Amino acid sequence: MKKYFFARIVQLVPILFGITFLTFGMMQFTADDAVDKIFEQQGSVSEEIKAAKRAELGLDKPFMIQYLNWLGGILTGDLGRSFISGKLVFETFVEKLPATIELMFASILLTVFIATPLGILSAVNQNRPLDWLIRVLSFVGNSLPNFFVGLLLIYFLALKLNLLPIIGQSVVMPALTLTISMAAKYTRQIRAVVLEELDKPYVTGARARGVDEFTILTRSVLRSTLIMIITLLALSTGSLLGGTAIVETIFMWDGVGKMAVDAILMRDYPLIQAYVVWMAIIYVFVNLAADLLYHWLDPRVRYGELS
């Protein structure tokens, strides 16, 4: 286990360095000037003042010098300062992350509690009316974009029924918005895996021995679906921890996704660069954790098959 873990870490290091280089490069070669954006609200500002500001921010140095200084700061825990607010980027992340984590946990818990029973029910009732109903609902839920679902929830739950506040105060509506599409996808995947498991010889043997269907589902079939569920959870956790920019912006949920959107609009490059690196680190290590969990749940999975 240790050998495999360290081997994967060694493989991931150059990937992370490559991402940092590409991220920094894309920010440097954009057409927009961060200094122009900083002075945008101040009217006419002389080029000498702008040049002094560029020197203060280190933007007058060659590209590689800027990159190495930025990379050295990241390796020592210094993500720089926001061009707009002047606050440390790390402090800004720490302020925004709890809201994103709260939204992530709420969305994942709702998704698992909804999708798991629906997927199993759909599989057990294959080609019956209940199966068709669940499949149609999951198809619709998977087809609707998050921004449209969010607007529908605002219209019905907040404006028409007045059950929930529209923005910023409750995690319920942004979590529901994310849950609808994730639960639809999870339901379809769980149904497919359960159907596959139900056709296997061990299930036929258990039925022949008189084992009831509930026991077969809960003790055998459900355990076999855990690897697939963990894969989906890993991908969802990565995207949710990175902040769901559209949903957070619609509901004014003050997480890292909304922070990234605001940073892009303001051309706040240190925040944007830190956000992209954060996303890369999340996906890399969440997928590594999922690989390790595969082996824990199913010893038949060999490390060579996961690399």
C-alpha cells in the first residue's frame, strides 16, 4: 500500500508542476491588463503611475522570473496578494472555503440518500411502470442545466410558495440545485450496476438457497456497487470543492466558486491562478484517495489495474 501510494505521488508531481506553468502562462498572455482594471474606476491615470504599479506588483519582470517567484511562493505557502483587495490570497481562500464545504456535504448527502434507493428500486422493478417513471425523471434531471434548475427553484420555492429565502441565507436551494443533476446521474449508474450484479451466478445461487431479496441486495449487491459510487463521489467531491461557480453566483453563496467568478471579472490574476491550482490539487488527490479505497473495498482490484 505504501509503495503504491508513493509511486502515485511521484507520478502526480510533474502533472501538478505542468498545471502551474500553464495556469501562470495563460494569465500572463491574456489581452487584458490587470493594472488597467485596477485603475478603471479612477478615470484617467498617467502611464507613469501605471508603470509604478506594475513594478510594485512585479509585472514588469520577465515571464520566467515572475513564474519562478510565484511558484516559490506557492511551495512556501505564500499564494500572493489580491490585486484588487490587497488581502493575502490564502486568507481569502480560508474565508470562502467553509461555505463551499458546507454546500458540498449537503449536496452529496442528499444525492446519496436519493439516488441509492431510486437506483435499486429501478433495477429491481426493471421494465415495470416504476422503473420507467424513475428512468424518465432521471433523464430529465440529467438534461437540465444547473442554472435553469436554480432559476426554477427560485421561482417556485421562493417567489411563489415563499418557503425559502432567495439568496445567501440558506444552503437548501443551492444544494437542491446541485442534487437534482447529480442524483439523476447517480440513479442511472446505480441501476445499471445493480442490474449487472443481479444477473451474476452468486445471486442465482443465493436465491436457490432461499436467501431473501432484501438480504441479497443489502449484503451482496449493494457492496459490489460501492466502487462505482465511490468513483462518482470522487468526481463530484472534486468539482464541488472547487466551487460550483454558476450555482454559487445565482444564489450569492459566498464560496470559492463565486470568488473565482468575481476574480475573473476583476482580472484579479493571483486569485484566479490560486483557484486553478487549488482545483488541480483537489482532483489529483481526490482521485488518488478513490484509488486507495478501491483496494480496501475489493482486494481483487490490483494496483496495476488502477495506474
